[in-house]
Amino acid sequence: MNNLLIFFAIPFAVIVISLALQKLLRCPFLVAAIIFSIFLVVGFAISNLNIVIAGIIYAILSFVTAYLTMVVARLRRENNQENANNNNNNTSTCSCRYNRR
């Protein structure tokens, strides 16, 4: 395989697919298992052990990407809830009639 394909194109595709699957499935372990199973099937179909070994590395990359996506989504959701609570508290306790922010 071409080195550019191994070190740039396939990892980039794995990251993008992992982001999309994480948003759909919301389970990093399942996302990594799907990526690994795809590389496992392709590796055995082509009869190339290097693809199977690369699939393990790409599955780890997929898990890390999916886990970071989960953490970022959780932090954004918590931050939005805090902002909504602060806005509700500010408007309900305000005594000024024309208070605009």
C-alpha cells in the first residue's frame, strides 16, 4: 500500500466515520468494534495480515475519537443546561421592568 494512504487517508476516514457513528450510536466501544470488524473482514478477504494489524491500530484510533466526541458532547450539553438555568434565574429574579441582555 502507498504510505500516504496508510498514514493519512485511512486514519482521516476512520476519524470521520467514528465521529458520525458516535453521534448515531453513542457508544465508543461499539464504534471501535464496528471499525475493527470492517478491517478484519477486509484483511482476511484480501489475505493480508498487515491490514488486520493496521485494523487494530485504527480501532484504537476510532475508540479514542469516539470517546473524545462523547466527552465534548457531554460538556457542551452540561454547559447549555447551566446557561439555561442561569438565564431562567436571572429573568425570574430581576426586578427591572426593561432589563435586556
